[in-house]
Amino acid sequence: MQEEKLHYVKETMESIAHQWRQPLSQINSTVSLIDKILYDKNIQDPLLEEKLQEIEALTRYMSDTIDDFNSHFAQQKEKIKLATVLENALSAVESSLKENKIEFNLKLDAEGECECYVEQLKQILIVLLNNAKDALVERNIFNGKIEIELFHQENEYVIKITDNAGGITKSVKEKMFEPYYTTKHQSQGTGIGLYMAKKIIVERHNGSLNVKNADRGTEFSIHLPEVQK
């Protein structure tokens, strides 16, 4: 039964990837066309150029995500410093945080290695960072902040991502990791992100993904076992 489930998930991912390829290619072609029109008309606008580059960066990210999902079952665990994975994930969303005037602080208090599926963990961190950003933007929080921490305790590493967006209600917390549950408009997401994130952390990394209300917002914490010597 487990093998059948994995086979079904793999086929679903391949189908989604196939459906996404063409629209992504068309978006990139449209961006190139707009860029050519602006050049032919000698229109030089730094803001337009910046936004076109952002679109290209986002489509590259989506394309890379498709590749990551397609190779989901072929990936092997690697020993890597979690600090490196965190820095790479933050760099993927850094421009969006700055654009929305969200302050972020990265605190790394652990230098050891962890055995993980690197790209999967990176995507999960990006999901959590984007969720924190979206909450701050949607609630129009003044002086929005995201704290990212990495530290070691007992036999595990802990990653915490905390925002100051006001926290979540009990009813939302209880359903947050259910498949297809989302508090966003349908056009902004299907709720699959946190469900898949927890599934991957628990089943593929032997860890845990938790959420709770912090002082002024929401705190997500990922617990991963350290590499056994």
C-alpha cells in the first residue's frame, strides 16, 4: 500500500510538472518580448527593468522547484551544515522581504552537520519564510520582523522562524498541517505547503515540525536529529 501511494504521488508530481512547463515558458517568452519592445522604443525605466528581472527570477525558482519535486524520490541524504541551507533559503526570499520592508535577523548558534535531503529542506524553509512574510503583509504590520534561529540542544538541531504578525487562533493552529487547508484566497495557495513540509520532515528526516504562538507572532520550529558518529 505504501509503494502504491508513493507511485501515485510521483505520477501526480510528474503530471503537475508537465502542466507547469508550458505556462512558465510562455511567461519567459512574454518577458523577453516586453524587454525587446522597451528596447526598440528606447524606454529606460529602472523600476520596469527590476520588475521584469523579478518575474524571471520567480519563474526560474518555480522551474527549479519542479525539478526538485521530480527528483524527490531519487535524492539521497547529504551531510551538510544547516547554517548553509538556512542562508541559501534566506537568499531566495531576501529581495521580497526587503521589498516589503520586512526586517530579518539570522542567528546561527550551531556549526555542526546534519544528514538531510538538502533541496527538500531548503524548500520547506522557503515555505515557512514566505508564510511569515505573507502574514506580515496581509496584516499590514508596522516594523515587520522575522527572526531565524539555529541552535543545538541535546541530540538534535533546532531551527526556529518567528514573526511579529500577531499569532494564530486555536482553530487555525489545529488545522494548519491538514492537506488543502488554507486561510488564503484560492488564488494564493491550496494549503499543500505546510502539509507536505511536515510530512517530509517527519517521514524523510525523522524530525518534527511544530507551531505555536510566540510573544508577538507565530513561531515554527523544525527539530532534526544530529548526525550519529
